[in-house]
Amino acid sequence: MFLVIHFYGNLKVFQGADAFNNYAHWLKNAFYPFFPETGVLWLMRAVLVPALIIHVTVVAMIWWRGRQSRGKFRAHISGVASWASWLMPLTGILTLVFIIFHVLDLTVGATPAATSSFMAATSESSFAYENLIASFQRPASGIFYMLIMVLLGVHILKGFSNMAADLGAMGKRIRAAFIAVGGIAATLILFGNAAIPAAVLLGVLP
């Protein structure tokens, strides 16, 4: 859900600097004075960070137990499902690395992740658009972002497939429905988010 909302907000970059900066500024001051400035953002972080840590820990435990319990005779999965399963831990780790880099780059402004031209938000203005453009004008940063979106798409698709199995959805139609929803979500997030650095590198976004 967070990825979908984040994806929707990111698309505002195509509406121009004012729209994207205003959206970033609204996030910083959302529901003020019921919440203090940046209160909603910190609340989201307080929920997402522990959830991410728990997710990575549980997946690592399941993966380790699975390796420990594998016997001599086991089913061999081939094709796309095999690659997706093999990539699942790798995509999770790389996504975690990307999140750290992403925060240092576009939220904290810490070099060398961020550019030397990073501008911190003030109580009146946000410079999210300018910081994003400056970051993705670096080919390594833009290509890294697009690559991570591909891996994240694979991670999401396999995650929906695993969710179906975890919930006991063994029927072909139900499993197909889970995979279809996962495919739609993965495709939207992949192409929607990857389009931003691509547009910057191609000069579409000034």
C-alpha cells in the first residue's frame, strides 16, 4: 500500500516543479496543527522501519530453516518461478540498501549519496523537484534506481504468489487472481517509478 501511495506521489513530478514541491511540502506539514510539522512523516517512518526490519528478519529465518530442512530428495522448480524464488532474498537485500541510499540522497541530503547542490526544505518551501533532478542527472544514480525498480517488481510479484500460498489459496483461479494483482502492482510501480530517472536522463524533465 505504501509503495502504491508513494508511486502516486512520485508521478506529480511530471506536472512540474511547483506541483511536486507543493506535494512534498504538504507531506511535511500534513494535518498540522493536529500533528506537529513532519509529524505524519515521522509516524509513517516509525511504522515502516520496524515493519521492514521484521519482514527482513522473518524472511531470513524462513530461508535459513528451509535450507536446513532440505533433504536429499526435493522438488525442483524450473522456469520463471525458479528464478523469482532464487532472486527473492537478493532483491530484498538490494531493496533495503536502496532505501538507505534513497533516504540519504533525497531526504537527508548526505553526500556522497546526495549531490553537493542538495537544498534542504524550509518551513515555507520544499526543493524536492530540484534535488530529484540533480540526483538523477548522475547516470549512475538514475541507472541504479531503474535497476532497483526492476528487482522490486520481481520481489512484489513473487511476494503476491507467496501470499496466496501462505493464505492457503491453492485453487488455480484464486492463485491466478493473486498473481494478476501482483503483476499489475509490480508493472505500475516498475514503469511508473523507472520513468522518472529515464525522463531526467533523456532530458524530458528539465
